[in-house]
Amino acid sequence: MKTYDDILGLIGKTPLVRINNITKQHKIKAKVYAKMESLNPGYSVKDRIGISMIDWAEREGVLKKGGTIIEATSGNTGIGLALVAAVRGYKCIFVLTEKASTEKVRYLKGLGADIVVCPAAAKPGTPDHYVATAKRISEETPNSFYPDQYNHPENPAAHYRTTGPEIWDDTDGKITHFVASIGTGGTISGTARYLKEMNPNIKVIGGDPYGSIFKTYKESGFIPEATPYLVEGIGQNLPVGNANVSIIDEIINITDRDSFDLARQLGRREGIFCGGSTGTIFAAALKVAAELDENGLVVFIVCDTGEHYLSKFHSDEWMKEKLLLEPQRINAGLIAETKDGSSPKELICVSPDDLLSDAFAKMTEMGVTQLPVIEDHRSVGSLKESRVLTKLLGDRELLNSKVGDVMDASFPVVDVDTSLNEIKAKLQKHPAVLIEDFKRITAIITRSDVLDILK
Ligand SMILES: Cc1ncc(COP(=O)(O)O)c(C=O)c1O
């Protein structure tokens, strides 16, 4: 029989997958391979350290039967630890920051863990910081193990023992460049140590978000003030024990925009559905690969699955809110769905049989300056405040007329997939456009709705 004794047997031995379409577009001659850590049973690179730190604690007698594992995590290490805890019967408490996606929090709860959430803005060393909170809870909990992934030697050691040799063997020793991110630093430090022992010419590159300290810290020894960024799980505002920056040859800063854009491209163009930190790493890998000839062989880490971020950067709505969505992805449906709070979300309209006085009162009450006239879900005309006022100045009695007798032509009608550019062109001639979906007018887009996107 070909079976596994438990889920933990599936950790590691992840494949290398060649990147084709994106490298071709960038005219890259070197071979670029993704190390598919998202195929681990907890869907991230951190499964490797979950089991190695727990094995250590059991060996050393730190973790005893029925004990509790307590850790500060951006989510993935928690998942790696929780898998082992589920199989071996430990309890888990994980301390996360508000930045962790809802998907990761629910996943951890699904694996039976208890969750404590700390403010993302809490500074290291303050009592509310997630690391200080995890430490405090572990001190207060009897028979508990606090792995401390930032300093535990079994974190880089797991990658030295497994990730490094797998990459070396699977490339037949031909790897020339290794690219990873730096969160705790375990992946990059442990893998780099093995690879450089096998061949000191292998270059190791770290992808780091703008706002994190690692690049400046490596290049000057100075610790700059960190600034916020949106990518999860990587970068730091202080040096950490397991991030051995001296083994890294170069650190490349990457913007949130490029990280999310490239992570999304990996899904759409290579079928590799990944998280934002993989986008940071892949952006750095492409920069490195662009400088190489056909003898270059770049391996980069796919840290985790995109499923952890369905409500974040894999959502067009979230990307639009953060002003990060590529303009070509913005269409009529998305604009209507994500109108900001100042414009009414529901369609405000009148019927041709309504009295103009009622229509005018509706405009004033709802604070709108135009109204579509709808009959049987179709657009039959429009009312614009300035035109109505001009007509009323000439003849006040018109207030008692029906809308159908005084209305103007309908606003242009588009479908949900109409692009932002087409909508912008129509709004240069008309104050609004209407969206038709399944033969019903469902929404209106005004000039101010589009200006909100372009701000
Ligand atoms: C999504 C994600 N990417 C990358 C990393 C970085 O890995 P490491 O801590 O080994 O530097 C982490 C670490 O938690 C992570 O959660």
C-alpha cells in the first residue's frame, strides 16, 4: 500500500515548477523555477518549521503530553504548528496582529487553535505587541511551549536540512541564484547556508517590502524607522535572531503594488495561486533573472497559497479600496459595487408616470442632481436638475406634469464588463451612465463615482 501514517508525512519534498509565460514576456534568458511550498499540507513554507520546533521540544522534554503551544505568528507558522498539535494532541494558542487575513484566522480555528489578536500598530517591546503578548501568555500557562520562531535554531535548521538539499538535488546542483523573503529569516538563512556550503558561488537574494528595515540594515548596519506596508508575513521593524543578513548577497526592496501585481500574474499566467510575499520574492527574482544569460538558474520560494488572501489582495474590491488595482481591471460592475459611502448604493430612479414635483422632491431629499427614468426595468429617459430648474423658471405649472412629458433622453446604458476607459469617455458627454444586467437597469455611475477611483 502507498499510504501515509498521518498528514505530517506530506511536509516538504515540494516540486520545482518552471515559469514560462511571464519570463518570455520579459525576454528573460535564464531559467526561473518556483519552489512550490504552497503544496505543503498547511499550504505554506512554515509547515517545515512547525514540525521541527515541536520535535525539538519533545526531544528536550520541554513539551509534555497534553501541553499547550503558544506562538506569535502572522498565521502560517501557526498553521504549521497546529497541524502537528492536531495529530499529536497538543493545545494551541496563537497571537496574531490585526493584519492577518480572516482566512488565516478561520483556518487556525478550523485546526482547533485559540486565537488572540493584537493591534498591528503596537511597537516591539510594548506590552500590546504580538510577540510580547505571546511571551506573557506562555509564562502564565503551565506545561506550555513558546517556540519563538524568530530565535529558535530549529527554524533555519529545518531549511538547512530539507529545503536546501531538495533545491540542490532537484536542480542537479545547477542552481545559480536563490531568492526568498525575510520574515523570521529562517527560510533564507537556513537554505542559503546549505546551498553556499555546496557551492559558494550561488547568489542569495532577499525580496523585502519598502518600509521594512532589512535592506538598509544589511547595507549600512543602521536600523531605520520602519513604515507600514500591506504584504503579510515578511519584513521587520527590528533585526531578528534568525535573519542572518550577512549570508544574503543582495536585498531588493519591492513595493506593495509590484508584490500584489506579480502574485496576481503568477495565478493568471502560470496557474500558480500564491500569497503576496511570493509576489515580493518573484518581483526580486525577475530583476535578478533579467541580468543573467541562459546559464542562469533562479529558484524562488512560493511561500504560501493565495487562498489565505481571497478577501485581501486577490479581491478586486480590496485592491480598488487600497488604490492598487490595475486600471484595466476596473469595470462598470466593480465601480458600482464599490461606490464609497457618499454616493447612494441603491439605484434611485423615477417612473414616467410620477409627477415632476415628486421627482424634484426626491432629487433634493437624496442629494442627487440627476435621475434615470425607468419603466419595466428599462431606461426610458432622464431628469437633470439644471434642465428641470430652467424649465420651471419658464413655467412653474410644469411641476404638476408627468415626468414622461418633460424628461430628456436616457443616459447611456452599458453592461457590467464595460471598461473604465469607455465609461470615462461616455461621462465626458453625459453626467451619468446606467448599468444593465440581465435586461434590468441595476445601477448608475456618475462622474463623481469615477473621480473617486482616480483620486
Ligand atoms: C506568507 C509568508 N511569507 C514569507 C514568510 C517568511 O518566511 P521566514 O519566516 O522563513 O523568513 C512568512 C513567515 O511567516 C510568511 O508567513
